Amino acid sequence: MPLVLYDTWSRTLRDFTPIQADHVGLYCCGPTVYDHAHIGNLRTYVFEDVLRRVLTLNGYTVRHVVNITDVGHLVSDADEGEDKMEKGSRRTGESAWAIAGRYTEAFMSDWRALNLLEPALWCRATDHIVEQIDFIADLERNGYTYCTADGVYFDTSKQDDYGFLARLDTAGLQAGKRVALGDKRHATDFALWKFSPPDSTRQMEWDSPWGRGFPGWHIECSAMSAKYLGPWFDIHCGGEDHIAVHHSNEIAQTQARHGTRLANFWMHGHFLTLDAGKMSKSGGDFVRLQTLIDRGIDPLAYRYLCLSAHYRSTLRFNLEALDAAQSALERLRRAYVQWPEGGMPDANSVERFKAEVDQDLNLPRALAVLWDVVRSDLPAATRRATVDRFDAVLGLRLADWKEDVPDIPTDIALLFDERDKARAAKDWNEADRLREQLRAEGWLVEDGPGGQVLRPRDTGK
Ligand code: AMP
Ligand code: ZN
């Protein structure tokens, strides 16, 4: 059974075959580091991480590249308003450079907490100014640019199929434009290079053949993906919001310079929304991973929640669903730790699981296969080995999990010991009585293959 993935370019499910045998180039648009990532952003990275793990499961070596946008992303996608980094700097009083450093670090910490695999390469926009200038110079040479008072723009009217990825009605957009174009010639034209204001100095600015300024947001991804993966690679990912503007513009630029649409597959994760509506970094409705951790939620429970919804459906976030994910993960961990090592995976279950993830990453159904195995009458060691295989894709770190050892008061520890002795003497009545007594004191005793286990009753730990 081939791996099948949904390609936004063709709007179809397509069999995946890599451009170069066994090697897959994967580029994922990374964070704009002017603030913390919210859990919506993180949902997209979980989807991309699962994609990478499924590619690996299929025997491919994946070169995963993620960029860090630390300059040039303006407040509005229409190239207007302030640079988000400089805005962040005004908000906090720190320099734009310090902000970029701090929020990049915070982002990496979320990345690790969610057990996202480290990319082959992180690349920062500000480290690739030369590559971006070279790219723009080639676009100019090829006749795709024009200059205005505030920057160098890409002329989208030069491409008949501009906006195909988003199925944009460019003629309609142009005819119905209500927003002021400024000096732009067409509604869909976009900035490649913006000039610094004539009367002030920006914190982040560079010299260029066109004047001092900074790169537009889209050019960094075209320039860095071409540098690290070549101008024609396998898969480009991002959130669904990138289809209409950012990815359409990345394609336009690369088409104009290299004659390719960048990637063979374009894949997009759908949004996480709050019950109140869309979550955005600029809105007040901002939930961070740390917000969940502060409420006692394990970051991997958030990962589990993401796995429980297909990446191409909207995930409506609420605390009940998150609590349910945390309980499911806890049940899974408790079952898993009881199983001994040393078994072989059950080939039939592994095949069923793979068939689900190979069908456009159908993780909800793959989780159903997982629970079938947990509840099956397969030998415990077989269940463990099988679930280990699944976890290479799920990334829940089951094998690393250790139960928090609670502080046990001395009187409880004595009762627990007594019960152990009663069990050893096969005095089941006494063992049951002590179990009840412990329960009344707020402690649960469970009998597992490794002996009896004690945990506090109220927290469920
Ligand atoms: P940004 O830091 O805003 O550039 O976004 C980082 C990534 O998160 C991009 O791939 C976006 O498409 C994605 N994204 C933004 N908002 C959401 C959301 N609410 N749900 C899922 N992904 C999102
Ligand atoms: Zn990008």
C-alpha cells in the first residue's frame, strides 16, 4: 500500500514518491518570533512532526528544514503596517534582536516539550539577507519587479497562473479592490524589499542595491528553501492561512526565478480554534503551552489531543477535550508500564496501524488501532513491542514515562507493607481489608505483575 498524501496544489490525494530515491526534502514555515507561540501554531508543528515520522516509517530519510522569521513579517499580510518584530520591541521595551532571541528560545522549549523531532536545520531570516537580495536581483533581471517610493514589489500580473494554489480569482480581486493600493499596481502584488523610512533608522535594516531597508516576508522562505533543499523538493508545509498569500507568493517568486512551483506536494494543517472563534497571536484570546502546563496538563496530553483530530479538520479546542486527552494518555501509560519488555510486535496490528497513517495521516483511526491492541488479549510483551512501534509515529514517549512517586506518609506506608505481607501469606481477606482501609485514607492499591502499586486517589496520579 503506497503512502497517500493530500496535495493542496492539485486538491487531490496523491501517491507519494520522492523526487530522489529514498530522500525527502521537507520545508516547514516556522514561527514569527515576536511573541510566544500559541497552541494553534503548535498544532501545525505537531502535524508536520507526524508527517515526518510517517515518512521515516516508510523508509525515507527526511531532511527537515524549518525557518525562523525574525524580520519582515508585517502586521498585515497586505504589506502594510509595522514590522511585527519592531512592534514587539515597542511593546516590551527590548530591542528587536533581543526579542527575537528570547522568543526563539521560548519556541524551542515548546518544541522539545511536545517531543517534536529536531529538524536537520533551523534557518533564520536575518542570517540569509545576502541570499534574499540575490534572489530579488534575479527577479529584477527576469523582469518581475518594479520599484515604488516604499519598496521593491513583485508584479503578479506577469504570471497567468498566479494564485493557482489558492484558486485565487485575481481578476475579481483586482476589479473589486476596496483597499487602497498605495503605489502597488495590482491588489495581489507584494513587497520583496521595503525601504527604511527616510527620516528614521530601523533596528533591523541592511543595505541593498535598491536602498537601505529589509526583506519582505515571503522572500525568506523561497531563498532559504532553495539554498538548503534546492528549488524543486518534495513537501512544503504550513498552516491553512498561508495558502492564499504567503505560499502563493513563495510559489510566484520561485516560478519567476527557477521555473518550479517549489515543492511537489503542498500540505496544510487546518486551524485550531477556540470555542470563542479563531485564535491569533495579535488577539487577546491567546493560549500558550505554558498556560496548559500551569493548569496541570502534560504537554504530551496536548499532543495526544492533536493526534485525535485529523490534520485537515478544524480542531475546536476546549478544556473538556483536553482533560479527556490527558486521561486517555494516563490510561495508556498505566497500561504500558505493566507490560514486560522482550516481546515481538504483532505484525497484523503494525500493518493495520501503518495502513491508517499511510492514508493521509489518519491518526484518529491509528489511535483506534492502538486502543484495540491495549485492550486485546495479545501477550503483554507483544502489546508493549507493538505499541513501541506505534509510538515512533505518535511521539508520546511511552517508554520514557515514569510515574511520579508520591510522598507517602509513614502510617500509609506501614499499611501498605502489611498488605504486602498479607498477600505473600495468601491471606486475601486481610489484603482486601487493608486495601479498603487505604482507600478510606485516600490511597488506591493496584495489583500488577510487578507487585502492588500505591497511588493517591483524588489526583488520579
Ligand atoms: P506564525 O508564527 O504566525 O508565522 O505561524 C506559525 C505557524 O502556525 C504557521 O504555519 C501558521 O500557518 C500556523 N498557524 C497560525 N495560527 C494557527 C491556528 N490557529 N491553528 C493552527 N495553525 C496556525
Ligand atoms: Zn514560509
